[in-house]
Amino acid sequence: MLEIHQAGPMSLIRTILILLFIYYAFKFLAKLFGPYILKKAVNKMEQKARKQYQQDNKNNVKVGETIIDKKPKSHQQSNNGVGEYIDFEEID
């Protein structure tokens, strides 16, 4: 038949002990493998920064320099059909 388990003080203590074991195991593994993982992450970021720096130097870009590839075309068409501009002054 089916057995029905009831929560009792022993199951509560067992659950707390399991959680403590998991917590301390995680802390131990983090201390053991943390520096290795951190070193790998720092090396990867350093490689990305070095690659970006090499690309910038290849393009002769200096820090803070603005590069304009082409001058925008200035098409200022005059409207000759409008007529002459006259500046009027107001007289008191």
C-alpha cells in the first residue's frame, strides 16, 4: 500500500542539514574554482580590448579624434522666381 509521510522534526533537521551541506559545498567550490574562472574572464576581456585597440590603430584613429568620411553636399538652391528681398524699417 501507499505510505503517507508526515513532516516531523527529523525531516526538518534533515532538510536543514542538506541545505547547509549544499551551502558549504558551494562556498568550497567557489573558493577552489573562483580564481580560475575569474582569470579566464579577465584574459578574455583583455583579448577583446587588445583586438579593438589594434583595429583602431590600423585605422589610425586616435583617442578622442573625430573622423568625417565625406563632406556633406550643400545644395542651397536659390529661388529666383520669388523676387528681390527688401528690408523695411518701421518709422515712429
